[in-house]
Amino acid sequence: MKKMGLILLSVLFMAVLASCTTFSASGLSSYTPKDYEVLGQFEESVTVNRFVGSPGGASLFNILEDAPGDAADKLIRKEIQKLGGSGAINIEIKYEAVFWNMLVNSITGGLWAPAKLTVSGTVIK
């Protein structure tokens, strides 16, 4: 009985570790002039709700967001406008589905596929 519990715990632990899907891109910039003034740093996160697919992956169609790239673009533009800048440098985009996102996707039979989108960078003028 103790051995079965240990095997079950090991399988659960491996499933938690293997269930995270991450896409990350860093060092990106929207526009880098020769001379620029740094206005500030930003880091924003949103949940991207996708439907009929897998979290952090492909989906058949998307009701609430057009695509993760569109959501990232909206976040970057919002931060540039908020600080009165003309562009952003050192942009890092991280799109991930953690264990809870995978669990929700499994429970709903693949109908709801949420994932977390985090965008950070430096606003310049």
C-alpha cells in the first residue's frame, strides 16, 4: 500500500512538472533611434482566453482575444501611450500555460484553453 502511494505521488509530481508550456522571446524592440531617452520600465500580465484548443498552443478559433501576438501588441502600445513614449526596447514576451491552465483545459474537454501572457520592456522617446 505504501509503495502504491509512492508511485502515485511520483506520477502526479511528474505530471505537474511536465504540464507547463512556455514560449518566450526577449530582446525585441518596436523602434530604436540612435539617440533616445528612457521613460520607464513596464511589466504587465493578462490571461489569454482561447477556446477549442490547448493552453499555450494552437486553437481552432478564439472568441475573446484575436491571438497572443495581438494581446502582446495591445499591452506594449498601452504602456508606450501611458508613459508618452514613441517606442519600446528590450521587450520580453512570455506566453505560458501552467498546471492550473492545463487542468482547466482537461476538465472542460479542451473547450476552454486559458494561458498567461506577460510582457515587459523599456519605454523610450
